[in-house]
Amino acid sequence: MKFLLSILLTLLLSFGACLYFPWWSIAVVSFIVAVFIPQKTFISFIAGFIAIFLLWYILSFWISARNENILAHRISLLILKSGSPYYLILLTAIIGAIVAGSAALSGALFRKYFLHDKLKG
């Protein structure tokens, strides 16, 4: 239950944060969610990874589909040397997911080593 709550909370708060703050606010949100929802470190990493992977994949796909993949196709030719915009969308989601997963792992370790006694009750 905590796992799904962590994914949902990270996804929703990251979406809201990215409307007003830079893209790296996903890391801050993932860190904070991992600090306040106690889980094992690997589970925290996976929760942050899945939340932002889903968010960025869906948003990138939606934005790219609205302009008929024109920009994503051209950028994928430049960066990936392939004409598939879906590889670029996947790469975008993976990069965001790694950032968020690492921040969630850091938050879980921060809670474990520095705040365990204070937040326990």
C-alpha cells in the first residue's frame, strides 16, 4: 500500500511542481516523498523510478502526438541517429526516471541514517 501511495504521490506532486518550477524539481519531490513514506531503500528507488517514468513517458508521448511527432522525429535524427521518435520518448522517460529514482533512494537513506529516531513516533 505504501508503495502505490508513494508512486501516486510522487507522480502527482511532480506534475504540479513541474508546472511552476524547473524540470529537476522531480528530484526534490521524490526526495521528500521518500523521507516521509518509510520504505526499504530499493523499494523507494523503484517507486520514484516508476512514477516519473510513467509521468514523463505519457507527457512526452502526448506532446509529441499533438504535433504529429514532427519535432521528436527531427531531434531523434540528430541525437539518436534514428528516425523513430518513440526511442527519443523512451530515452526522455528513462533519464527522468533515473533522476527521480536516485533522489528517492537518497531520501530513503537520509531517513534511515539521520531521521529514523525523530520520525519514528
